[in-house]
Amino acid sequence: MDSPNDPWFTCLAPCVSLLPCGQGRHVVRWEAGELRLAGHDDPEAELVLAALGGGKVRCIEVAEAWGRHAADLTVLGIGPRSPADEIAVGWDDVDSAAQAGLRGMLPSHRPGRLANPPVAAIARASARHAQLKQEAEQAGRRRDDMLSLFALGYGFQVRLIGHVVAAHAARPGPGSRPALAAALAGRLAPVAEQWLGIDPGQVKVTLRGERGWGSVELTGHGAQRRLQVSLPAAWLARVWVPGLALVGRHLVVAVPRAGWPDAQVLALRAPGAEPVLLDVHAGGDPSGARDVPHWTL
């Protein structure tokens, strides 16, 4: 069972990325659940000025995008599902998409010449045009936001997933449960394939409440074999995001004592077995390009 006093990100090391900003390249840093702009002396003041209509530099745009999507469930559907699931986006891609978006914006509304047009019809057409323009702007901003956030690299991508899950996991409502269940199934299946060699299509995952760690059972034989897994949504943030899902041929189901680079986990050697407590240690370079820590017993 997870410790209720440990924040979900306790097993995560700091993560850094370089991005073009102004005339140079600035460091964006994620640490202890916060996005930090190392290249700006007073980023909070710049965010306030940007909100008031002032000019924005890229670091500020990225920080705003992060804030807009830190609880956005759609992130779970497009983010990576494993370290091998690379979403390669560069800042040139971000700039190209932004320029294409500007060229594709709807033109200003200019009603044509009509002979005695009904006032009501003009009003409806104008309202519809305004709605379409607003929808196009929102879609363009969402696209630009996602590209910018993914351009930060895999470490930031999975941490953003952690923020989204944590925002909804404690009390998943009817609107969030399907997205959380799909996110859990999509990310547990590759782990189960590594653990047991089972086909991902034979893994059946259900979302359970936050009390207790859940259950893992293997049933059937051959084509009828099924791995039935029930885990809380918080497993994604506390176990999968830090790269703890599979350690030493054990499936980790909870983190009773979180920490970096040392933690204690609750893990299964095989489906249906009693979970055991294991002390684990994170090795490797957490600031590496892929930011995928390697945990060992």
C-alpha cells in the first residue's frame, strides 16, 4: 500500500530540457512537482504580464501550456505508453506548426452584398462565424501546446502524465474514470508483456478504488490465457511514471516508502503470489536524453 504522506512524485529525480528562447537557449527544469524556468529571474511576474497581454517568450509560453494541461485528461490518450514509445517532436516542428496555423486562420468576417438581407439571418451567420473562429483558435492553441510540451522530451512527457493522473485519481468521477482506465490498461499491457511474455491483448485491466493495492491473477491456457489486473489509477503516477513498474522480474504494485534514489516497493514475483517488500535503488543518469532511470533490487 502506498504511503499516504508521500507526494506522488517523491520517486522522481529532477528533469531538465533546453529550449530556444529569445536570442539564446534556456533551461527548463522540473523538480519536486514544479516546472521551473531557470533562464528567467522573475518568471511569475512575466506570467502576469503575459496574462495582461504583454509579449511572451517561449519559456513563458511553455509554462502557460503546462499549467493549462496539468489536469487535461486528453494528455493520457496521446502521451507515451512506454520508454520505447518515443514521441519525437523538435522545436522546428513546433515553429512549423505555428506558422501553418497562422496561415490557416479563418479570415475576418466580411458579409457579401445581399439584397435586403433579413437581420436575423445576418445575426445567425455572424454568430456562427464567430463560433467557428473561436473553435479554430482553440484547436490551434491546443495543437501548439501539445507540440511544445512534447518537445521538452520523454522525461517531461511522463511527468505531465503524472500530474494529470494525480489531479483525478483521488476522486475519479464519471467523466474521468474511462480515461483513467484506458490510460492504466494501455501502460500496464507492455509491462505485463515484459513480465510474463503475455500478449498485450490478453491483459484485462480494471480500475479499483484507492484502498489496498488491488489484485493480479492469471487464468486460462493458450489463446484463452488472461491476466486479470485491478489497480488504482494512482499506480500510474506513483509506479509507472518513475519507471518502477518492473524491477528484478517483479511487478511493482505499490510504493510504501517513496524516495530518490532509494525506495521500498510492494511487488509480485508471479500472478496470484503474495506481494513482498523490496528495497530498490535507481541507477543511471537521471539527466540523460531519455531520462529513463534503471531501478535494481
